[in-house]
Amino acid sequence: MIQVFVFVAILLGLVSAHGGTSNYTVDCIWYRGYSPDTPAANQDGQPWLVGRKWITIDPIFQPDNMSLPCNYPGDPAPSSIPITAGDNITAVYYYWLHTVGPMVLWMTDCGDSCSTLNLTTANWFKIAERGLISGTIQTGMWGQREFQNWDGTPNLWTETIPQDLKPGEYIIRHEIIALHIANRPQFYPECAHLVVTGNGTALPEKEYYAKIPGVWSMDQPEINIDVYAANVSNLTTYTIPGPPVWLGAKRSGVDRVLDGFKGP
Ligand SMILES: *[C@@H]1O[C@H](CO)[C@@H](O)[C@H](O)[C@H]1NC(C)=O
Ligand SMILES: *[C@@H]1O[C@H](CO)[C@@H](O)[C@H](O)[C@H]1NC(C)=O
Ligand SMILES: *[C@@H]1O[C@H](CO)[C@@H](O)[C@H](O)[C@H]1NC(C)=O
Ligand SMILES: *[C@@H]1O[C@H](CO)[C@@H](O)[C@H](O)[C@H]1NC(C)=O
Ligand SMILES: *[C@@H]1O[C@H](CO)[C@@H](O)[C@H](O)[C@H]1NC(C)=O
Ligand SMILES: *[C@@H]1O[C@H](CO)[C@@H](O)[C@H](O)[C@H]1NC(C)=O
Ligand SMILES: *[C@@H]1O[C@H](CO)[C@@H](O)[C@H](O)[C@H]1NC(C)=O
Ligand SMILES: [Cu+2]
């Protein structure tokens, strides 16, 4: 019985367990992103499309892949999600089955336009991340395990746009990193365009910025990791690499552990 379960788990892990976010909600309003399952002709250039184009649920395997910012091919979205700073945005994932590895929510200021922004030279900053919450690296409760529903209902990832963020056009980037295959990290990024309104004036200081690709590397033991190895599997802390999370100028210095995250 245990062997059957392990066999099924391996099959799911290797074959069918990929995915990503295709839809978003803000204040109960539903916005459509790109869906690799929908014919391109039914969504390319559509005025309702808020997500950048991605065409396969397969992961990106290389941390230095130039498509890492907004997946492949990453064409700009014709439309954008209006949101007030301080509001929540929920990304809707279908059939997410992986359980091990971090989830990181990124933004970047588009300046004039998200359509012309160079994604690989942009300054990306984290606004939320979910790592190992309790237990061990191999079997513990990761944010990803908590997020994932085995019953097939949509998995919902809700985070808050920092309240004092300066209004303007931004890209929001949901990234899940799956670490269930030893030393072969899988990156699942999807992007949407946002128009942020509000009365804020803040942007992160440069210590919060990262380049994508650039932030992850096979030289990082947290990324190039074998979660089954004897010296790793029972560890109870996991540090998500990259810059600290920016929660807005008013909340800078917030303790990330007290704020719900385990690990330094
Ligand atoms: C996203 O929402 C649209 C519109 O409701 C729906 O047709 C589509 O199936 C959803 N995407 C996925 C991946 O389920
Ligand atoms: C980057 O990722 C895309 C999407 O997975 C893939 O098609 C492409 O071959 C990768 N590029 C490199 C240089 O590995
Ligand atoms: C955002 O989500 C959090 C966590 O679910 C919740 O506590 C908070 O009330 C929400 N905020 C808004 C403005 O809806
Ligand atoms: C982004 O900028 C880099 C560095 O200047 C350049 O090599 C790359 O071609 C630019 N990408 C696009 C899509 O313009
Ligand atoms: C911005 O400030 C105005 C005037 O004080 C206020 O009416 C409005 O509710 C504020 N908007 C937000 C999103 O806080
Ligand atoms: C990890 O912990 C479990 C439970 O305490 C134990 O059975 C196992 O031997 C440990 N594994 C290693 C590699 O230390
Ligand atoms: C575990 O052992 C491997 C192989 O010796 C090593 O590369 C890795 O850095 C070690 N990881 C930790 C967290 O000690
Ligand atoms: Cu997968």
C-alpha cells in the first residue's frame, strides 16, 4: 500500500503535476489571465486579458533562463487589473499538486508602461513569501503544502498590496519553486499587469531589489537542494534566498517570523 502511494506520488511528481495561475480576483471581481489550455486565437490580444502569455504548464528548469521573469513567451497583457494599494489580490491555480519549496510574490514598477518594460533589467521586489512553516524540509508544512488542495478544487493564493505603495503601473509576478526532485528545481512564474491607485508615495529602497534572472542560482544550497539527503531532510529551517520582503515603508523592519514566516 505504501509502495503504491509512493509510486503514484512519483508519477504525479514527474508527469502531470505542473500548473500555474490563470485567473485573479480582487474585491470579488474576476480577471482572466492567460491559460495554456485555451487556444491562442481565443485569448491573444483580447481586451480582457490581464496576464502575460505562457504556453505550457511545464516548469522552467534554469535559474538563468531569460524567460524566468514572466514565463515563455511572456508577451505583454492588453489589459490590467485595477487595484487600490492595501487591497488583496488572489491568484487562482488549478490542480496544483506540488508541496515542497517556496512561494514568492514579486512586483516591479513599470514606469511609463508595462508593455515596453524590459523584464530582465527591471528592479523586482518581493511583497510576500511563504516558506517552511513547521516540521522538516522533506515532510513539513510548507506554505506550498498549505496552499495546495488534493481534492481538485482551485488553490487560492491571497496576498496584500503594500498600503503605501506609490500609484502607477506594475507587474505582479507569482512564482512557485518546486523542490521535490533532487538538485533539479522547477520554477513556475506567471505575471499580470496592475494599475495601482491610492494615496501612497513609497517605493522600496534598493536593498529590496533583485534582477530576474539573477536572484536564483544553482550555487545557492536552498535552490540546488536534495530534500531527501540525510543532511537536509530533517532540517527545520529553510531560508528563502533573495532580498527581504518589502511590506511598505510604514512596515519596514517588520519581523518576518512574527509576520508568519519560519526561518531567518
Ligand atoms: C479562468 O477563467 C476563465 C473564465 O471564467 C475560465 O474559462 C478558465 O477556464 C479559467 N482558467 C482556468 C485555467 O481554469
Ligand atoms: C527557457 O525556458 C523555456 C520555457 O521552459 C524553454 O523553452 C527554453 O528552452 C529555456 N531556455 C534555455 C536557454 O534553457
Ligand atoms: C486580506 O487578506 C487577509 C488574509 O486573508 C485578511 O486578513 C484581510 O482582512 C484582507 N484584507 C482586505 C482589505 O480584504
Ligand atoms: C533588455 O535589456 C538587455 C540589456 O540591455 C538587452 O540585452 C535585452 O535585449 C533587452 N530585452 C528586450 C526585450 O529588449
Ligand atoms: C485618498 O485620500 C482621499 C482624501 O483624503 C480619501 O478620500 C481617499 O479615501 C484616500 N484613498 C485611499 C485609497 O486611501
Ligand atoms: C529523520 O528523522 C526521523 C524521525 O525522527 C528519523 O526516523 C530519521 O532517521 C531521520 N533521518 C536522518 C537522515 O537523520
Ligand atoms: C548536504 O550534503 C551535500 C553533499 O555533501 C552538500 O553539497 C550540501 O551542501 C549539504 N547540505 C547541507 C545543508 O549541509
Ligand atoms: Cu509539476
